[in-house]
Amino acid sequence: MEKHQVVPDIIDQAPKVILEISYPSGVKVDSGNELTPTQVKDKPTVTWKAESGALYTLLMTDPDVPSRENPTYREGRHWLVVNIPGNKLDEGQTLIDYIGSGPPAGTGLHRYIFLLFKQQGRVESNLSASNRSREGRIKTSTRELIKELNLGDPVAGNLYQAQYDDYVPILHQQLGGVPPKKD
């Protein structure tokens, strides 16, 4: 996380545990490896060793919107699930539907960061975004989310990088059209 400047760009302290993340396409997330938007278009399987009786929050964010060199929209949320019992991700409450990577052409590599938080208690939130809209996804902040949901430091994480490929226009059409412009 430090190597890819996740610390200090979006969090203050790197998690000590690596989340295991694998996609239906057969690729795995491996601490900053490069994957394609086509490979990560479908929701992945995420696994971790959970404490008995604990609730977790999983966040996926892109801090490089519209580009890493000029992140004027800072973060774009790609997925947010709260109140996950143990490691049963599918039993959690999805606030922001999963979308894969969609870096606009010419914006270079984007970082896609997964962070897992152990909750202090049940999370109540009005956050919401479907996988058919950008609303509620752009100009977000992981630090603000941590404060808002009282999450503390992440207990696990992982990341990959991706840049434009032929799947990106399909995703942007699904989200309602043209992506944020590279300034």
C-alpha cells in the first residue's frame, strides 16, 4: 500500500493482512498487479479470516479520478458492503453495487483498492448507488467514510491497477454515458 501511495493518498495506515480477491475471469488481485477492465468486470470473490460474531465493511475505491496525475474528482467508489457477518460477503448489506474498472482512454493506470474494516457495531447508512449510475460514486473520500461509519483503521486490504481497454465504453454506457474528463 505504501509502494503504490495508498498511504497517504486515501488512508493513514496500511492494513497488515492481505485480502484474497479472485475474479470469475480467473485472475487474482496481487498487491498492485495490472489487470484489465475486461478481466475485472464481474464481481469478485473476496475472502478473509473473520472473528466469530464480528461484522465487517468492504470498500473498493479508485483514488485516481479522472487520472492519477490530476485526481480532481479524487475517489470513485466501486463497491461498498456493510454489516457482513463474519466472512459471508453475500449476507452483508450492499450500499453501492459493484462495478469494475473504467479508466477513461489516455488516463494511464488507475489504482483499485479494496479495504476491509471490522465494525464496532451495526452500521446504519443512507449511502446508495446502483450499478447503472455514477450518482453517489464520484468525489468521495475513504477518510470521510471511515469517520461517518466509525470504521477505524482497515484490518485487511489489497489492490490492483488497470488502464483503458475495449470494455470501458460498455461500462460507461451502463453508467449513463461520458466519464469525467481528464483535465
